[in-house]
Amino acid sequence: MVGKEWDLAQALEDYRTRGAPGNQTVLISLLREVQEESGGSIPAWVLPRIAEAYGVKESFLAAVMKRIPSLRLGNTHCLELCGGPNCRKRAALAAFVEETYGSAPKGFTIKHAGCMRLCGKGPNIKWDGKIFHQADEALIRRLADEAEGERT
């Protein structure tokens, strides 16, 4: 996926065409890519999505991961802020996130994504791969509070 903005749905389809989940080598390559794109660990929210997309059980994915010590499961969510030039309020949202949660918040990671190509519905964010339109501080607070609640 070099040269393109990374997207879980596209990755799942790409690895399906290569033989995942039946070919475990390909499945492990997918898990490694997810880990790399997620900052060093596989977020817990990803396993149910992979399991659903491929019609396998989460326990199967956990067993595959257990065999590969370099694969690590994390417990963080991922907030992606649209980085498109037409997202009018994106700079204000990014500043809010930085000021409120810092550069390493608890319960979620922050990524500055490329343009999500939904300019007319912006500002846009992705939370665990799900796009939210007309995002504002209240939405980000709610998502962050839910993530923090999961940790306690």
C-alpha cells in the first residue's frame, strides 16, 4: 500500500485477494501491516473487524498472534483527523485535541490523515476506522471519555 493513504477496509480486501484468511502467511502479513500502521501494536478494535470481514473467530486470530511473538495487541483506539486542505475547522480540532489530550493521550492514539475526500461534510474524523462527519469538540470529548472509561 505504499504511496496511498492506508485504510483498513482496503487492506482487508487486498489481503483477501492474496489468500487471507486461509493462507496464514498472508494473514500474518496483514496483522504485521496493521501493527505497523497503528504505531507498534494492533488495536483491540481491529480484531473483531478482521474476524467479521474474513468469517473467522476472534479466538482464531488471537491464536495466530500468540504464535508470532512480534505481534502485539494494544488496547488503544485510534483518532484520525482529516488533513485535507478544505477541512475548514480541521486546524481548530487538531489544536483542541493537542491542548486537551496532549500528544500521547491515554486510551487513544492520534494520527493526522490525508484528505478523507468528504469535504462538504467536514470537518471529518475517523475513530477506529469509522468516519464521523461535522466533527466537533463535543464528539471528540465523548469518544475520548468512552475510551478512558474502558481503561478503568
